Amino acid sequence: MRTHEPRPGERTDPASLATKNLTGNRSMRRAALRGTGSLALASAAIQVATKVLDQRRPLRHPPSGMPSSRRTAGAAAFATAATLETPRLGIVLIPLAAGIAAARALSGAHAPTRILADTVLGVGVAAATCHWWPLHHNAPANSAPPQLPVPALPSGEGLVMVVNSNAGGEVPAEVELRTLLPKADVRLCEAGEDLHTALRQAAAQAQARGGALGVVGGDGTVNAAAAQAVDNRLPLAVFPGGTLNHFAADLGLPTLHEAADAVEAGRGGTIDLGRITGDGTCTYFLNTFSIGVYPELVRAREARETSLGKWPALAIGLLRVLADGAPIDITLDGQHRRLWLLFAGNSRYDPPGFAPSYRPTLDDGLLDLRIVDAKHPFARTRLVAAFLTGTLARSRVYRETTATRLRIDGMGQAGDYTRDGEVSPAADTLVLDKRSHALTVYLPASR
């Protein structure tokens, strides 16, 4: 491990940092994907409807203007869908869509009622996408008031921070952090070094200084840091530095700048930890635990998510893993079950279904359980049909519930389990429960 010194040619000025923060905007990507998909669906609907109408129309009447109808409906669909995902885009897109419709009306090509119908179709298609692809929730989860005092650390003084260089982030995080928190003790854990040792040493230093432990990395890295923070009774400062950063997003800290502001402001809260006990060992999960085909489903979805969007990628991933995977036989709380997958979330997740994305709260004391049963006849076919038609909640092969404790026997046959994206070998018996308000974390300064 080493502390960071800027590499030759690296820019740490505010303009460079601002440019980095503007790239990779997930909200814009989601808006573009939803808008493009809605436009394609609206255009297809117009094409089908126009062919039907033209077949019924007497020959003396000219064919309807399908290209202009597609432009009107497509513009309305794209503008509505993108605005639903990212409302600020509506300031530009809605007037543009209205202008396209108005130009068509002024040209006299079609009656106003036809133009209105095309516009309504486009808006309806965009709204319908929310049935299969729920809107993303950007607000941070709520957490309880702090149980331990959280020190305010101006310029990061007293913060001992470990940066995992292998976490998968796009930008050298330690460069930006050196600018944002110049008095912080920034330690880079490089390839080949043991992350757990680095975190243990950092926690000891933070405790000696009466400060806080910081971590820069993905969810697996944050998981390891959380265990050290709990063991040493330290507040944890989470800086997003991985590929997905689900936990940092739930805290309301999607950028390094916002996390640095939280450390300097000294605002904190306590959250629950999911706990896994088996063979005398105890591990934690901040986000999720899963067995069966769920880990492979997540990997298949994430491989296509950037290009297709979460829900289309999920549909393709579901088809693939159900075709190639095999169910597992385990015992849940004394009842034998044959399952395709079992998912347990640390606190309740939204939306329902196979792509839980965010949590309204991080301290409800509950495990969010999602189970797909493999015993029912044609379980795979019924599951895919329910997912594609948006009727998953009413399917008999799928179940959602909550619990405070879950015992799983027969895990030796099921193989490994996944927690916060990291694969671990499973003991034959595992017990899942919660440690309520076990971890103190820094929260957004503006919250």
C-alpha cells in the first residue's frame, strides 16, 4: 500500500474534476434508452395501424401519410419517455415534439384529430413502458438518527481512507480525493496487496486518531470496510469508486464530491447489516444475498445493460439463465424446496420483480425475500410469460415476502452463495438475519 502522489501529467484542477463529473451520466443514458425504445414501439404501432386503415379505405382515397404520422407519434413518444426518466429534458424535448405536431397541422396534410390521435398514441406508448421498465428512483434511502457521534472532518483531517485500485472505477479516484480532502490519509491498495489487511491497518489508525474510516471502491470493497468499521466502532465514509456503486447510491452519495461534503459536514446515520452465519463464521451483506441462478442472472443483465437498458437486458438474461441453469434443492425453515433462485435484500427493495434497484429505507429490520419455485409444472415457461406480461406478482411460481430470520439447510448441494456481488463458499447450514443499526455511516450534507 502507498499514499498517493500525482502521476506526471495528471490534472487535479477543478475544471478537470468537473469534466469528469459530467461524463457517464446514468440518468441521461436511461432517458435515451427509454426514449429510443418508445420511439421504435410507436413507429411500429403506427405502421400496423396505417396498413389496416389503408386496406379498409376505398381506392379513390389516397393512402394515409404514414411517414408524417410516425414522426409525430415518435416525437411524442421519445419526448414523453425521456422526460419521465429525466424531467429536466422535458424543457427542450416537449416543445420540439409540439413543434413537429404543429408543423404537420399547419401544412394541412391531416386533420387536427388525426394529429392529436398520433400524439396520444406516442404518449401512451411511452407511459406503457413503465409497466415493464419501472422508472428509476433517484432519492436516497432514509436511515435512523445516528447512535454514535459522527465527527466533522474539515479537509478530511482524521479520515483514513483506503482506495481499492482494482474496484473497476473509470477515473483515478485518489487524484480527485487528494484535491477534495487534502488533509485525509489516502492509502492506495494496489494489485497483489491484501485488501483486508489494508483496511484493518487503516481502521486501527483511524481509531487512534479519533477519526473515521473511509473506503473507495465497489460494493464488495465497501462490504469489507463495513466489517472493520463495525468491529472498531468507527463511522464509515463511503466513496463511490467501483463499477456500479449500489450502496453509495442508496446512501445518496453518487459522486466523490458529495461524499467529501458529507465528511466535512459531519452528518451521519445508522443502518442495518444483513448477517450470514454458518459453521461458526459470521459475514455481512450491505445489499443482497443470493443463491441459485440469480447471480448469473445479474451478470447476464449487467453485460447488456449499458447498450439495452436494465429491463430489456433483464428479459434476455432471464431467458438465457433459465435455459442453461438448473434448480437447487434446499430446506427453508424446515420445508423442502426446489428453487430456481432465492434473493435476500438487506431491507426492502423496490421495484418488485427480478431487478430490485433501490431501498426506501436502510433500517427497517427486515430481509426482502424473492423466491422462484421450480416444483410447479412448466415453471420456467410460466415465469418468463409472467415477466413479459407484467403479471409476475400474481404468478404462482414467484413469491415476494419479508422476514427477520431465515434458515437454509442443504446448502452443500447448492454450492456457493453471492453477497454484495462477491462469491463465497457455503456451509451446509446458513442462517440469515439482521444486525439492526449496526453500522454508522456518513450521509449527504444537504439531507
